[in-house]
Amino acid sequence: MSVQKRTFRTIDLVLVAMFASLMAIGANLTSFLVIGSVPITMQTLFAILAGALLGSRMGSLAMTVYLLVGLVGFPVFAQFSGGLRTFVSPTFGFLLSFIIVAFVTGLIIEKSRNKTISTFMVACFVGLIINYVVGTHYMYFAFQFLAGLEAVSYQVVWAWMAAPAVKDIILTIFAALLSSRIYHTVSKRRGHPSSPNRVA
């Protein structure tokens, strides 16, 4: 069986840069709203869309580019922050999770033979769950072991996520509906004819 060589097309690089930029915009549209230590952002939406529309490879690359741009010092994270100090931020786990979110969301869609609305809904919600599990557990770890705030319990950290969860559930439904509508168009423009066995 021959393995098709994968190359970076110009349109792929443009889309990667676009989604990295959307992450920076989504990080600060509503980040002035903070619950506990959690800024309310639109990043989960764009991370899920990156995976759903660009695929596991390019979607996770877009999230990696975004993370690296922020870590070198550009103010692209929530509340216009950036730099290596982000490593010790309680919300750094969410930034890491975006790479996994995009990869897994894209992978589920790629591996699905029938790319129906149900497929996109499952893939997008799996991405959302990964975002919350990785991000919230890292936040608890950061408070307990990096900041030494033992008073911030596991239950309190998850309670902070209740309000953002309502917003993210609604946005995840929107992401599934939108990506299912435009997936085939995006795939064709990227030079990946959409077929049941084709990997985006």
C-alpha cells in the first residue's frame, strides 16, 4: 500500500495562521469577565473549529503556533498576556489542551466513514470534554503545588467552571453545526476531495 506524501500547501499555511490569529482574538473578546481565576474567552470554539475544519494535523499545528507565539512574549493570551511566566499560570492547562482538542476533534472526523451531523457533534463535544478535563485538573494542580493555595479545593475549581461550561456547550453545538455545513467546501479548497475514506 502506497503512502501519500503530505506537504504543506499555501492554503493550509494560510488557514493555520488564520486560526492562530482567531485564537488570539477569541482570547480577549470577553476576557475582562473572570470567574474565580478563569477568564471567559471564545478560544474553545476556535480550537474545536480548527480541528474540525483543518483536520488533526493542521488543526493541532495552528494551536501549537498560537501557543508558541504567546510563550515567546507576544500578548496573545487572555487579558493580553504572554511570555514564559504563563507556564505557572493556573490556566496554562487550557492552553495546552487546545492542541489536544484540535487533534482529537479532527481525528474523530477524519476516521469517520459517514461525516454526518452526529459525527461532528460527537467530535466537537469530545474536544470540549478534553478541554475541561485537562485545563481544570492543571488549574487545581497549579493552585495546590505551584501557588500553595491549599484552600482552593478540587470542588471549588470545578465550581468555577460551571458558568463557562454553559457558554462553551452552546458554542460547541454551534461549532458542530457550522463545521458540518462547510467541511466539504473547505476540504475541496484545500485540495482534499471529501470522501468517506479520505483523511483531511
